[in-house]
Amino acid sequence: MKESQRFLAKGKSCLARREMAPALGNFERALKLCPVGSRRQLADILFYLGVTMLKLGDPDAALRSFAAGSRVLKRAGRCYGMVRRLANCYGMVRQGCPDEDDRRAFCAIQMRRYLQTKPSGRIGTAAERDMVADLIHEHWRGLKEAHPLAGLDAQRKLALFCAVTIVFPALACPKSLAESVIPVNFIEKRRISAAERCLCGSGLPYMTCCGRTSEVSARSGGAN
């Protein structure tokens, strides 16, 4: 516990001097060494860790730290005060207007659903990220046109957000395609790798763009 207190004191000293990186490192060490039963000290560490994250420009991480500290003291203390100050009705960082709060909550729900369909659990390319973001935004606009959100409470809005089902395109390279087809760039006289940008200019990997379309066409032809 003494080691944890020492790192906490060092972190606070660095924070006072606006030395953000050393402050962050000291608070993280203090958190790691703090006994679980020392609730007050644990909440203090989480509070200063959150303050450091705010000063580093990461309000989402700061809110997570404040929320953890609030739970430690059962929704009391400075961390709880910061949660009330920063969080919106969805438990996310409050934006400049309610409409943006709603949009971010909808996007977070749909992005989580998309990532759950991927074995890796993450976005693979910038083109994939942009495609998914555009698709989610399109459905967000459709939801707002069909269901005006003004006057609804957060629970009702969340029910509407969760009721929207987006059919995301499959962006995984089928194993059978990779084994049966050898993609070739005849102009440059070389094979095309699975992750290489498609020659059509879409920005997507070949195997999830024209390469994937080729397999669908082949199957359709065989069925006839």
C-alpha cells in the first residue's frame, strides 16, 4: 500500500507540473499496486487518472476511469461528481447537442453488432471502416425520418436503436475461393494478393471486392 501511495504522490506532483506522460505512468503503477480493499485510495487514483486522461484529450477513457471510481465508492465522491458532469443519458461522453448524443449511441450499438460478426473483432482496413460508417449513418438518417426522437426518454430511444437491423456485407475472403482461384494482374504479369487493393479502384481488398464477385458469378452459372 505504501508503494501505491508513493506512486500516487509522484503522479500528482507531475500533474501539477503538467507533465502528463509521467503523471499517467505513475497513476497506472499506483492503480496496479493498490490493494482492492483500499477503496478510498483506489477512488483517488482513478480520479486523478481520469483527470490526466482529460488533459491528454481522451474524454472517453477519462469517463471510464471516473465511472470505475464511482462504483468503488458506490456512487459517491469526486469520481461520481465527474461522471454526472461528463456523461449523457447513455453513459457516454456528453456532446454539444442531444442529437449528437443520440447519433453516437446509435452508431456505438450498430458498430458493436458489426464487430461481433468478425472473428478478429476489429476493423481491418480504412476502406472497411468508411463503408461500415457510411452504412450506419444511412440507417441513422432513415431512423430519424421514420421516428422523430424529440420528447422520447433514453430508454425508449435505445429500444428504437436496437430495433434497427443493418445487413452488413460479408467482408471475409471465402476459403474455397482462395484455394480454387489464382487472381492475376495480367498487365503487370504478377499474382494479386488477397489483401491487395482491388484494381477496380473501390479501395477494398481484392478478395472482398471483384474477387468475391467472381465466386458468386461462378456459383450462379453452375446452378443454371
